Amino acid sequence: MIKVMITDDHAIVRQGLKQILSETGDITVTGEAEAGFQAIRIIRQHDFDVMLLDISLPDRNGIEVLKQIRKERPALAVLMLSMHNENEFAIRALKAGAAGYLNKQSAPAQLVTAIRQVAAGQKFITPALAMELANAITTDVDRPPHAMLSDREYQTLCLIAAGRGLSEISEEMCLSPKTVSVYRARLMDKLRLSNNSELIRYAIKHHLVD
């Protein structure tokens, strides 16, 4: 039996995932969390084979949670779930140690297949993501400037574009305001932007905000 933990801040999403997996004979949900720190606390106390981890959590970015999980439970296969386009987050998630990446709009059968695959020690990627990975390997010419940002810089970009203030970003990223300002300065320099208005226009143009 494959023991699964679900980490998502929306109760209705967790319930839907549990309903889908309850119809299988070899997968069972034995844990759930609605925030990043809660998820880390639970995996320290219980064993799971697979974790379904949302990228957008209320207290901590899913990529950061993933990195912490990889340090503490390297054998735990983490399958990232998100509403975001694969080409914006999937490669970052895989580089951070995710066993796979799946859009929440995927069919239930694909979710079940993905869980079984990562539980068996394999990676799970969709055909669209496979193409994106191939493009990333073969050339950097067509990659957008934000693809070159570090995970922290990219997270700062998305939060500023979403209208978060410095104190909010500092709290969400668990960093000091001064450190957040450093990340902002670095990403502005790399993207050749001058102010937050230009940053927001850039994020909208590249579909980095909902």
C-alpha cells in the first residue's frame, strides 16, 4: 500500500484528492497538512511514501518546503501540484528535488499514475514538461530573463507583482526586510527594471501572476 500525505491549504482540494485516491486499491491517504511548517512537523513524526505538495502555501513557498523535506526525508517522493503553468515552476521544482510536477487541472487517472510512478522511485513528467526540459537543455537563447533568477529572487518577483508589501514578503519568506530588499535589487538588476511598476508589467507580460 502506498502511503500518501497531502499538503494543500484548500480543504476542498484535499478532500477531492482523497476522494480520487480512495477509489484505488493500492493508495491510501494517511496524512494531510494545510501549511508548510505543519507539513514538515508531520513528516518528522510519521512515515509516508509520497507527498502531494502544493507550490502556493500560506506560510511558506512550496519550493522552500520541498528543499527542507529533501534534507530531512530524502527517501520521500514529493510530487508537486500547482495551478501554475508547467514552464514557469516545474523545472525549478525538479531542480529542487521534486519527483514530479502535475497541474491541478490534470485528469484523476494521471494523478494516480504519477503517484504510483514516483512511489516506485521514478520521475514523473508530462509530455509538455518533457519538451520544456529538452528546450532548456539544448538552448538558453529563447528562455525569458526571469528563468535565470535564483529561487529566492523569483519568489520575491512573484510576491511583489502580486501586490505584497515589504513586511508581508519578509514574513512569508522568513527573511529580514533588509535581505528581501537585497533580493529585489538583484532581480531588478538582472531583469533591467527600474521600479515596481515595470516589475509588475513584466510579470503580467510573462504570466507570472494570476
